[in-house]
Amino acid sequence: MLKFFRKIRYDLLSEGQTGKYLKYAIGEILLVVIGILIALQINNWNQIKKDDKVLREYLGKIKAHTQEDMRMLDSLTKYRKNIGDLCKKARTVILDKKEDENLLLLMGCGSAFMDFHFKPNTDGYEALKNSSYFGKINNTNLDSLLIRYHRLVDDISQNEESYNGYLKGQENYLSSQFDKSLVLATAFLPPDSLSLRATPQSEYYEDFKVYTSSASYRNVINLAAFQFDWMIDLYGQLDEVGENVIKEIDLYDN
């Protein structure tokens, strides 16, 4: 091809057609420039497609992790609500001084001592944030939603750490003051099994009655009665933002 163009230029010069030669040379230069521009544009399109594919992979991971988080939030919400409702009833029983006839309810509130944490999967978000592709969503609606999402995650973490830290302190105190063998047996062994033991059934319940009347046990009941509502509200806020994150990511796929 180059020989062909070179021959045309040579023929024009040898025939003394300088004007035509210049026009031809300019045209040839333009063709070369246009060819280069087309090649660059094609290369740019290919790079855009490649970048778009990689970004979609990052967003796909964030979407999957957000869906995992939302399933965990649903389980935690149900747990917190069930235990919180029990603790509210127990708080009313304590205020009405009807503990003796509601010992089983007070025993059930022992679930408030279970240490639960919301553990979100942030791997996808952290991977995107630490990559060169994060700039592609910078200052977008998705960027704002992800920032809000992870701020709520931090709020939940602080709230749970506060509750679980207090819980640990009260539990340690109770462990230092009570022999919990009978209490734990009452909580976890079926009644039929307890009836086969040498210890009378009444002794199990009397031990649990003393245990549930302690200030530390009741402090946890009172704290769970109102703080679980706060936690559930935070879970609900995060779930709502998570739904919006997923919807926004879906827009990138359309």
C-alpha cells in the first residue's frame, strides 16, 4: 500500500504537476490523521468497555454483599424484637411487683445476655474504594448512598459495642456473686431431665428467683427494653438505604 502511494507521488512530480502533488500530499496526510483518530477512538471504546466491565464486577460484589447484610439485619431485627418485647413485659412485672408469678418470663429474659453483632460484608466496597475505578462513581447518587450506608454501619457497631460492653460487665459481676450451675441447668435442661436429679425442682426455681432479682440481671432487662428499639430503628434505616443501593446498582446494568 505504501509503495502504491509513493508511486502516485513520484508520477505527479515527474510530470510536473506540483499543484496536484500538494493536494494529494495534503489528502494523504488527512487520511493518515483520520486513520490514527479512528484507531484511537476504537482503542478508547475498547478501554471504556473494559473499564465498564470491571466496574460492574465491583458493583456486583457490593450488591451481593448488601443483600447478605439485609438478610442478617432481618434475623437480628426479629431476635431483638422478640427479646425486647419479653424485657418490656418483665419490666412491667417488676414495677407491679409480680415477679413470683412470672418467674418463667424473667427466666426467658436471660436471652438478653446473648452477645449478638451485626457483621456486614464490606469486602466489595473496600475493594472498589481502594481501586482506580472508585472515581467513576465519585459524586454520584450511588456514592452518596454508600457513604450513608457505611456511616449507619458504624453507628450500629458503636451501639452494639456499648450494649455488649455493659452486658459483659453485668455478666462478670453475676458470675462472681452466684453459683450459676443451677441457673444454667434450669435454663437449658428440659424439665423431665431435671426431675431425675437429686436436687429438688423447688431448689432450681428458688435459685433462679434469687438470680433474677439481682440488680445486675434487672439492669440488663431494663436496658434491653429500650435500647433494642433503638437498635431495631438503626437496622431499619440501614435496610432502607441498602434497598436504594441495590436499586442504584441495577441502574448501571440497564
